[in-house]
Amino acid sequence: MEPVLIISNFPNKKSALLCAEALIDQRAAACVNVLSPCASVYRWQGKIESADEIPVLIKTERQHYDKVEQLIKMMHPYELPEVILVPINNGLPAYLQWIATETSATD
């Protein structure tokens, strides 16, 4: 069991929810939190830019990272989507087991 948190941002709630549903449907994630809009400020192609974005928190197992990354890249409208993996070093054991179960179960 190697739980991880994957962070991404989407330009709108609709695209975030579509990706979240695909991740859950394909058991690439146990849970996806689609958060409230935030303001992002970043440098892109030499210019300072800003955009309202929808943060997404994806709870899964490290073994599913490639599948999550592939789905995000396929469904994301950005040329370069944010995909960051953060290890989960500790947590409520029953919750971490639930992540493992939900991403390995088959319907």
C-alpha cells in the first residue's frame, strides 16, 4: 500500500468534474476533490499570466500514477497541465486502506 495525492488544476468546473468522474470510473482514483475556484498567477512563455482555476485533489495509489497522468493529459484543455504527485506518509489507516481497496477492486 503506497497512497499518494495528485494535485492538478482545471480551467473550469465542468472539465474538472469530467476528469474526476473518468478517474473514479476507471478506478484510477478512490476519491477526487473538486475544490472552489482559486486565482493562479504564473509565468508562461515569458509573460506573467493569471487565471481562475479549479484545484483538484486526487487520492490514489502510486501504482496508478501513470494512468492518472495519461487521463489528465488526454482530458485537459491546457497545453501543459499541472500534475504533481505528493506522497502520503501517514494517515488514518482505515482511510488509506479504503484508497487501496477502491483502486484495486473490479465491478
